Amino acid sequence: MFDSKTVFSDDELLGRALKNRPSFWDSELNRPSSGFFRVSSGCSFNRQGDRSRIELIEVTANQFYSTDGKSKVALLRVIQLLDMNLFIVKDQGNSINPYHCCVYQNQQQEKITYANARKLAESCEVVEAE
């Protein structure tokens, strides 16, 4: 198991593609819902790594196609997750996407709590890919 603080830099961006599902979007607040971050198998993100911010957004957005033609990506910095004591695991076995990682509530890889999912939804930056 990796220590999130030694594998990821605090300022590194993580991107998560917003799928076009009503349960993942809070239309009243015009942002992702907490459910978007509550995934039992780990909340998947793409790491920025050595890529530019624009490249991270474009690659992440292209993983899912929106029916309205506008792909959105939720961005968070590693430090935001570490400040909530969330645990980030780099996916070593993913040969298709070497930038893949998963975020969990703790080292036991439990689903992110509702309270932390709500904080992530409130603090993420949502960008629209071009």
C-alpha cells in the first residue's frame, strides 16, 4: 500500500469525468452531487502527473461522452483530499491508463463517507472540456 503523501504532490490535480446521470448532478446548485463521489469500488480519478492542466481535462473528458455534447470534469488538488484524511491509491496494474488512481475514505479502502463526499462536491472546480 502506498502512502498518499509520498506518491502524490500536494498541488497535483486530479480529474474525474462527470457522467451524464441525474443522480450525479445537483441542478439546484449547478454542481456535482455528493453521490458523484460515493463509489463503493473507489472513486476513480485521472492524475495530472507530468501533463498540463488542459491535457488532463481533455483526456479525462474524452473518457465519457455527454449526450448534450458538453463534457465536464471535476478537478481537485491532492491537498484537498489529504486535508480530509482521504486515501489515494495509485493504480499500478492499469496498463491502459497509467494516470489512473482511486480515492477512498481510509487505508481499508472503504467508500467515501457522505460528509466527505459533500465536501468534495462543494469544493471541486467544474470545467467544461472544449
